[in-house]
Amino acid sequence: MYSIQAHDGSITSLTYSESYVISLGTDERLCVWERFQGHLLNTIHVSQTFSSQVLMLAQHLVVTARSGGLIIWDVRTGDCVRTITLGRGPFVFINQLVLLRDAVLCDYGKQLMIVRFPLMTHKFD
């Protein structure tokens, strides 16, 4: 068992893949850790992240939410791979993210939205 000082604020979400552990904190940082030894591999600054959740979409891809949409990040490079705008309301905050088989379910104001990624396993693996 080991312990790591991971963030300057609270950790709001954790997820993992075969190679990584991903943590999202109130310090607006997404930290990518080597799964078995705990080494910090990458830090992604994710400003305006209003959701306290991060989901692993594929081996190297995670999704976070921001006002009005979703952002897909490549954890290896720290780059934004895609921004998905869900609507025109700049102040509609996404609070919940749920990973479905090939989609992400999220709240958007008073609506539930399903964002599908049908080619995700073929395109990104």
C-alpha cells in the first residue's frame, strides 16, 4: 500500500484503464498515474470543468464535462481530442456522467442526453 499527494485540492473523481489511474481534482487538474507503481505521467489542466466526474472511454481517452458540453482528452499527450457542444446555453452545467456501452449519458439542464461513440473502439484503439 502506498499514498501519494495527488492534488492541491480535493479529489472529485477516479477512473482507470489497463495502464493508467486518472484523478480529477478541485484544483482543475486531471492527473494521469502509472497504474502499478503510481508514477505521475501527465498533468492536464482542465479549466472550467464543472462536473466532478471523469470517465474512461477507451485505453487512452477520457471524457470530462464543462459548461455546455463534453471534452475528450488523450491522457498520453494531454491534448483535447474533441469538444462536443450539447447546446447553445453557455451556463448549462453538466453534473452527472454515466458511461454506457458505446455512449455517455449526461444531464443537461432539465434534459438527459446520450452522446454516442459508435466507432470509438475502431477509431481509437
